[in-house]
Amino acid sequence: MQEFLAKYMPPIASAHGADLDRLNAWVHVLMLVLFVFWAAYFVFVLWRFSAKNHPKADHHGMKSHWSTYGEGAIVVAEAVLLLVFSIPLWGKWTSKPAPETNPLEIHLMAEQFAWNIHYPGPDGIFGRRKAELISSSNPVGLDPNDPAGKDDIVMINQLHVEKDRPVIVHISSKDVIHSFFLPVMRVKQDAIPGMDVPVHFTPIKTNDGATWEIACAQLCGLSHYRMRGQLFVDTHDEFVKWMKSQAPAQPGS
């Protein structure tokens, strides 16, 4: 099934992507079976109980149990989808990466119509943010008086992550509801004003020259169409080099 999905789905670049695609495929298989079954049953009933074949109504109803068996099969199939696929996958999704896995934590603040991406610096500590400090030159509202924020990195529409390193993205919004969508990572989460909603994933392959999109999957205004960013998955050495190249200049340097 995975080979079939690979022909018609975007490339998978996250550790959980294959499981999610597989679940999606089995749900559609079940829906197809149900559609064919109920369509065939509908046509059969139209023919079997037409006025031509049954000029007089039969009020005794069905005497066989085949419909009960069919309903039982549907219950079993749905139970398998829930217990074998959905619930275990949901359990993985809701379990954040453990601290010992050294996850890369990022704050992402959506606005009309851009993605503001905030990295902690080499100290690994996010600088303090204040809403009243937000401006065109300070899109996330970093407090310049907070020493922890002196080495922080702020990007617009460019998200860099590291291959095989878990990523936790804390998503919020300045204005309206947006939807953070990484198709190749099989990640989608609403960005809601006043809320910090974390999502996590583990990249398993680099771009290798491909352009991977950050999309907004929620209509958020007249210029919704241009709210697009780029996702870059780097090797460890590439990511370290990129972080150094983006580090803010220190006084006296």
C-alpha cells in the first residue's frame, strides 16, 4: 500500500508521516467498501420492491440476518481502525519528545500574512516577549532588556530544522486564526490568538534541492494566498552553520 500512496501523495519527510498516510488510506478503503455496498443495496431494493415485482406491500419485513452480519462487519472494521491504527498513532502524537532526545524548540507566531519564527540562541533560552513591543522591526516583541534574548534569532517565512532531531513548534497568532501546515511533514495545526499550541515532528530527510512549503490552511484574509513560507531540513553540520550565520551581532564584535 505504501508504494501506491507514494505515487499520489506528497513526499513523506517525517517519522510519523507513513503511519498517518496508512491510516488515511484504510479509512478511505472502508468508505469505498461502504459506498459500493450501500449503492448496490439501494439498487437491489429499488428493483426487488418495485411496484412491478411487488404490487402488494409486504409488512412482515426481512426474515434473514444478512444485514445484521453486514453491520457487525462494519463495527469490527471500525474497531480495528480505532484500536489498531488511530489510538496508538494518537498516543504517539500527544507524547512530546523527551528532554533527553534534545528536541529543537521553536516559537512560531502567525500574522496577516507572514510566519514569524523565533529560535533561542546558543544558550537555549527564549528571550522575554511583550505584546506592546511588537513592531515591524520587532515582529515577535522581544524585550531588548532581557539578557536571555540577546542571542535569539527571528526569521520571517523561513523555518530551518535538523534532520533526525525532534522538533517542537509552539504556535500562536497575533490577529486571526491561521493554520500552520507542513504537507511533507504531515503536520497541520491552527494558530489561535491568545493560545500557545505545541506540535511536534521528527524530520527524516533533507530537502535535497526541493522546495518545501509552509502553507496557511485557514482562510485568514484577502491576502491569504500569499501567506507562504519555506521549510528547510538541514544536516547537523548545515544547521549549526546556519545558526551561526544568523546569530545577532554582539556589541563590540
